Amino acid sequence: MQTTKKVLVILADGFEEVEALGPIDVLRRCGAQVTVAGIGAKQIRGAHDVYVGCDALLSEVTDLTYDAIVLPGGMPGAKNLHESNEVSKVVLDTYGRGDFVCAICASPAFVLAPLHILEGKKVTCYPGCEANAPYVAFGTDRAVRDGNIITGKGPGAALEFGLEIAKALYGSEMSQRIHDDMIC
């Protein structure tokens, strides 16, 4: 019997909407308990002026543990995530426990790389963001897992990124079933 996995998706003003909503949708289809937390507000404006309601403020959930955290990219969303001490704390705590740290688009380069958790890992990010972390060897994969780090390339890879997280949390069979159900 599968246990319910707990996932935290952190939104900052200017996040890339599809990079948040795609993985949220995929993971909820798997049965994950997904909590969406906003930095500083419960209504967060996306990069394309789509407002998303959050379940909690990030400050209300930083002491809880999750099986995975998800950091959408987008600009200035990734920069806003990077500037949050709460985000850094959650990322380092999650990584240190061996749970999954998942970031897509600009967030691997802007949020994870400065925390020095990507060195020696196979990772990807949005083209051009590599310059923010020249000491990390970013690849060209659309979505990739290396240990407890999962990264995605950009908006067009949001479902693949979500499915890679689903695979890590629930196994290949569940991820494939969701893939097939969504006609990916």
C-alpha cells in the first residue's frame, strides 16, 4: 500500500505559472498531499499575471517536514525565492534529511546553486541561467534526477518535471500511469 507523500510547493511573486501548476496537478493525481505556500502572502502573482491562492504562508510551514519541496522558476520568481532566508532554510533542511529538492527553470541556478548542493550533480536549468552558477555543470536534459535533487529545464518541461518527481516519490509504475492518463 502506497503511503501519502507530503509535498511543499513554494511560490514567490513572479513565479512561472505552468512550472507550479503542472507538478501540483501531477502530484495530486498520484495522491500526494500538496501544500502550496506563498512568500509573504496567500495570493501570489505569477510572471504572467495569473494569481494563485496558497494554502499557507511559507512562514507557517517552515518547521514541518515534507517528502519533497518544489521550487518553480520564472522571473523575478526565482530571484525572489533566492532572497528568502526561509526558502534557504527549507531547502537545506530538506536536502540534509535526504528528502527531494526539486527546482525548475531559473531556480536550480538562482536558488539551489548558491546553497552549494548542486556540485557534482547531473542537473539542468533554463538556457542562459547557467551564467549565474558557472561552477555547476548544467546539462541539457528536460527533467533529470540525481540522488535527491530533481531539476527541470523550463515551462515546456513542467509535466516531465512533475512526472520525474512522481517517479521518485511513487515509483515508475505510478508515474507511467499518470503519464498515460494525461496523454503526455
